[in-house]
Amino acid sequence: MSLLSVNNVSKAFRSYSSEWKRFARWFGLPLKPREELWVLRHINFEIHAGEAIGIIGQNGAGKSTLLKMITGTLQPTEGEIKINGRIAAILELGMGFNPELTGRQNVFHAAGLMGFSREEIQQAMPDIEAFAEIGDYFDQPVRIYSSGMQMRVAFAVATAYRPEILIVDEALSVGDTYFQHKSFSRIREFQEKGTTLLIVSHDRSAIQSLCNRAILLEKGTVIKDGNPEEIFDFYSALIAEKENSTVEVTKLEDGKTQTSSGTGEAKIEEIVLYNSKGETAEVVGVGEKVELQFVIHVNEDIKSLVLGCGIKDRLGEMMFGTNTFNTRQIINQPKDGDIFIFKVSFFANLGVGSYSIHASLVEEQSHIEKNFQWLDRALVFSVVNFDKYEFVGSQWNEMNFTFEKK
Amino acid sequence: MFRSLWQYRHFVLSSIYNDLFAQFARSKLGGLWVIINPLSQVLIYALILSNILAAKLPGIDNKYAYAIYLMAGLLSWNLFSEIIGRCLNLFIEQANIMKKMSFPRITLPTIVVGSCMLNNLLLFISMLGIFALLGHQFTLVMFWLIPLTLIVVTLSLGIGLILGVMNVFVRDIGQAFSVILQVWFWFTPIVYPLTIIPESYRHLMQLNPMYSLVDAYHQILVYNQAPEIQSIAIISVIACVLALVGLFLFRRASAEMVDVL
């Protein structure tokens, strides 16, 4: 049985030519609203216990509305949402705290709002107090708290009881770094115990490290549902997408997908990776000097051309990347028919594993202004350890140990 | 609805407590302010109007009769207007929490009713103290106030819910009704006795649902008499109907309210 099922859910905000018509509708009169603004249309998905799902999308895509409907504050206009279990939401933290009451009293109040009884709250109180770690302030009025302290208490209450579904909305950056780590590990702990996570964030690394599935919302519909890495590539391409450009997804041999998008004034026709001996390579050694070669065709006269290039690990995390804008090697006024060959050399100072090359052709500093081509997973290669000592991590950095006995 | 209310009883109780506490917080006189406000109102009216009106208060020979009369009327009116006033803006004020948290919405008006009744009780107790000082004794008739309070609550909750829900969509209602409430106050015999109204207009007072309630308070507190059962029965029916309409509207509107808040 699924923990949460969203069946053909749509949400419309209605406006009436007169509010009296709205009132009349409650009494059963069949009046038509003047305007219906559909913010979500035919959303379908199911979530099973133990999954961790990231919901991503641009501002206004309908993420918050969807979350509010799952939390239960908004009612869907059509369709239904079935939930088996308790939902807790870490949305606006610290909302509804009364500044005149002490932290402890506010905790009582907030946990009451979540529907817990006095005994349950009293039981959890020591944990909440310990987790918030604000010492004697806990029995002081909230008005003298710093905002970080309020956040701590609020997070501690919101996560005092393990829910079946935990909704986290952009709130992973709670307080200082120390508390961020602490809240992150609490979320992970819940996840290990079987709580399903539903996270809304634009933070790629947060979603990729926590989630095993992602749902991409665009203009009120689910346009993609699947592996987070793949969805994020598609999402980045979508942001880069401008008028008359296309997003293209190709399945690669290893089952992963390649996302390409852009307006196409300039295109990467070929990418080759050479190892230190000058041979084309799919496998390179740790620390080996390698060279990437890009062949670029210009198809229209454009103002300027910038090549961006980066290396991503298998989770899609960027290891290193830059572009020719940053290195001050912008090509000005390239003409239709020009062909450029770029050579990029670097040391493969990477940990053992599989990596991919990400490449982009843009006009200016970033792909937001004008994006000719955006290519994820343009090339995949592996790094193996031939001649270095064994190490862990995603990058190679020679550590020299010296010691002496005293 | 009632089951979820029971499940959230702890939240309701702690909210009522917080409401009360928030009024006292950081003020030296604290809880006294709950009582000082209406009593100073009584004092003002008593000082200004007693000379004009006291003579016309029939059937009672206590020289503080007018003050007692005022207090009795204000006791019921304060409860009535406080509940309506708070219900009017209840959903607008709680918009943030309603948008972000999922909890039974019915707890919100329940909290209002609870904390208004608590304030009213405090006011009543202090009035009893003053009555004693003025030589007006506590009598068993005063137990009539329990059902009467419930009727006032039902009536004001009904009106408050209807207007509060509508106020979310048409904000003029809140503004308009605070004016209407003031006019209504003067059209109810609270600071003046019914007898100063010309005989030919007096029957119009029957259209005012608060009249029979305020009158019943007067009967009990001023004249030590049981109120007139018939008019009380009529007003209870009206109150129940309004409360049911209010609840119906509230339930129908709950889903849509959050959309526009």
C-alpha cells in the first residue's frame, strides 16, 4: 500500500465577479466563477514508505501549492490525495510563537497545534530541550531570543516526533553550521527509521545526497519523475532554455541519460579526451595530465562565444568547472561557418570512480543570458589508481606524512 | 468535528491560557486590566448620566441602582461584542497559521469563545465584589446567568462566524460591522432604561435580539427576579439557528478561505 497517493489532482483559484456569488455557491446555487486560475493540473504520483523525494521546479511552478495540499491546508479542486500516516511539515519555522511566552511554553503550544496531548508533550520535552541546545534561554521569553535560537526551538519541536512523512521546504539551512549538521543528521535518522521525505529545494547537493527520486514540476504539471541526477540535468537545461531552443534527452549506452539544450547558434560537434600519451582514452590514471579537445561550429554570426567545461562525479556533483569568460579568452564576433578547436588540459586529480564532462556554449558569463548549447554528460570517463598510494575521497591531493619518535 | 476538537483540547486550553496571559504580560496590574476597563466605563456613565437617568429607574430604592443597572447590561453586552469583534477578524489574523499548518479549523472559534467567557467570568466575579460593597447581595436567582451566558455566546458566535467567514472575502464587512456594533449598543437599553423611550416606539425594541437578553440580565441582577421564559425561549431559538447557519457557512467556506487569505 502506498503511503501517499496523489490522484489526478488539480487546483484552481477561483475569482467571482461578485463575492456574493461565491456565498451563493455554498448554498448550492449553480453559479459560474468569472475566472479560474489553474495552478496545478492532473498531478499523479505515488509515494511509498522509505522513499525520499525531491520536488523541484522554478518559482511559480506550483511546488508550494502541491505541498500545502499534501499537508492539508489547501483542498484540491479536483482529484484526491490519500495519506496513510502522520505528516509533519518543516515549513515556516517558528511561526505562531508568542514572544511573551517562554520557549518551553511555546513548545507546549506548538506541539499542541500539531495535535499532541499534554502527556505526549511532557514526555518529549527533555528531548526537545536537549536538541535545541539553548541552555537557560529555554525558560526565558521568546522575545529575547536571537532568530537563530528561535529556529532551533522551532526545528526541535517540528521534529520531536517521528512522522511517517516529513515535508521540508527550503528549510535545511537552519541556524549556524553546527545546527545545520545536527538538523541534517536528524532528518537522515528519520529516513533510516523509515520516514518518507518530501523535500523542496533548489539545492542540488542537498537533494542528491538525501533523495532517491525527484519530481520536476513545470507550469503546474509533473513533467518528469525519476532519478534525481537525471531530473536535475533536465532542470538545469530547462532554466537555460530560451525562446525557440529545444531540450533533448538521449539515452546513453550505460542506461543513463544525456541532456542537451540550447538555441544552437554554435554547437559542439566533437569532444575527445586524450591521455598523457596523446591517445584517446576512456580510462585515465589518478593525477594524470589529460587534454580535452572540443570542435565547435558556429552557425550564425554572434556577439561573442564562451566555452564552459566542468567535471561531474557520478552523482552529478560538480568537481571543478570554469569557462573562457573567467579565463578571459572570449571569442568576439565569430562568423557563420567559423570552426574553433579548443584544447583544455588539466590534471585528473580526482578520486577513483566514474566522471562525466559537462560542456556549454554561452554568450556571456553564464547560461542564464544566452545559451547556445548546454550538454550534460557529454563524455564519460573513469579514473583509476595506477601509481598512487591508496586513498579515499573524490579528489587526489598528495599528502606527505613525516614523523619522528620522541 | 467534535472528535477533532476533543483531540485538540490541549491546544485549545493552552491557547486560552496564552490569550489571558498575553493580556497581562509585562503590565504591572496584570489581570486587573481585564476588569478595570469595563468598570471605568461603568464609572464614566454613572458619573455623567446618573443625575439625568437615576431618578427614572423604577422599582428599586438602592441609591446605587443605576450603577448596578449599568453593570448588568455591560456584563452581557461585553461578552456579545467581544465575541463578535474577535470572530470578525479571526480568520484574517490567523491567516498565516491556517496557510501553513493543518489542524482542525473549529479550534479557532472555540478558543475565542473560551477566552471571552473566561474574561466575562472574571468581570462577573469583580462585579459581585462591587455589588457587595454597594449593599446588593448575591442571590440564587443569579444562577440564571449560566444559561443566559450560553445563549449570549451562541447568538454572538453565530453572528460572529457568519460575518467572520464573509469578512475573509469581503473586507468591508469587518469595517462596517464595527460601526454597526456601536450603533447597536446605543439601540439597546444598557445605559438607559427602556422607560425613557416613548411608549409608541417601545415595541420596536422587540426586534433587537439583544434586548431580551440584556433585559433578562437586568431582571436578575437588578431586580432579583427570574427572567421572562417566553422571550428567552424565542431568543434561544434564534441564537441556535444563527449558530447553525454560522457553522454551516464555516464548514463550506473552510476550504476556500485559505485560497484567498
